[in-house]
Amino acid sequence: MNGKASVSKELNAKHIKKLEGLLKLPENKGCADCQSKAPRWASVNLGIFICMQCSGIHRSLGVHISQVRSTTLDTWLPEQVTFMQSLGNEKSNRYWEAELPPNYDRSRIESFIRTKYEEKRWVSKGETNTNKSKKTKSSIPQHVRSHSLDESSFAKFIQQCAPHPTRPRGVSLDMKNHKTNLIPPKGEYETSMKTSNGSEDVYNQFSQQDDDPNLLPARWATFD
């Protein structure tokens, strides 16, 4: 069952009101990436508020990195609102921009966002998103980068499409049941095929077949 279907209009109205309150906090009045004023969008798994321009870039990253929602148009789940309350732009950027140089040029915003979240270039040294021995206030919880439903389904699809081991090819049915007349029965030309020293004269064998048309198999008919 879709979790959003269980959210009533009244409950969703309360969620939107809570989000409006979060957007009034000083640390959330600017976009978490480009710092433009009055953001109205959010990444629910990163816990940040972003502007409309940056929300489009976040969508292009894929839901396994950023899951974008409107703070006014979309239906929110209670746990999503709670997560946004626990983080926000300031706490989140303590992690993602821990090593960002002061006054860094953000004019190429798409490149900045991809470097920030895909490459994780400015994440605190020695830390990763998926393996932390200790959690601090500046770190993002492990579940923040959980895989999406689409990614899990695709992994199962790859396993189903994995090639099966190839069985060795045996002799075909036609070749197995085909009786060839290319080699005469053993002993038929035994006398004529032997030389004086007892060895088989292969040349004479094929010469005799070529000289006698009656020995040629019917299957050797030529094409006109």
C-alpha cells in the first residue's frame, strides 16, 4: 500500500505548516546549494531545502542520491517531516561541505551540485556515507542514502537476465543419424589397398574410387 494514501488532508496540512515553520528558521532561509533566498523545495533523504533551479538538478541526480519534494504541493509522510526537522541546511552542509574552501565559486551550479553529492569531494576526510564507525552531530545518518525501489527492482532484473551456463554442443541429430558412404566398408578393398610390404596404399584407394563411378556415393551429386 502506498504510504501517501494513508495521509489525510488534515494531516498533510499539518505537515505543510511544520515545513513552513522550518523554512522560517535562519539556517533554512537560503538554498542549501546556491544560497538563493526563499527555497520552496526539499530533498527528503538529504534533509535540505533547495530552490526550484537546484531542485531540477537534484532530480537529474537520480532518486538513489536525492529525492525531491515540493514543500507546498506534494504529500509528505510523517517520517519525512521528522527527518527534515532533525537536519536542515546547516547541519547537512556540515557534512557535505566540511572541506569546501571559503568563498567557493558556485556560479556553475550544476557542476557544483554533482561534485558535492555524486563525487562527495568536500565530505569530511575519513568519513563516508555508508560506513561510519562513529556518528557525530555533523554526520548524516546511514539511512539517508537508502536505495530507491527502482534501483532494487533493477538489481533483481539484472540477476534474472544473467546468462545461463552454456551446455556443450553435441553432434546434431542429422549428423548422428546420417550414414555416410564416403568410406568403403572395412575389408571391401582390403586386397587392392595393400602394397607388397603390407602397408595401406591410401592413394590407390581413392584412385580406385575415382576410376569406378559405381563406387561414388549417390550423395555426391553435383549441382548443375
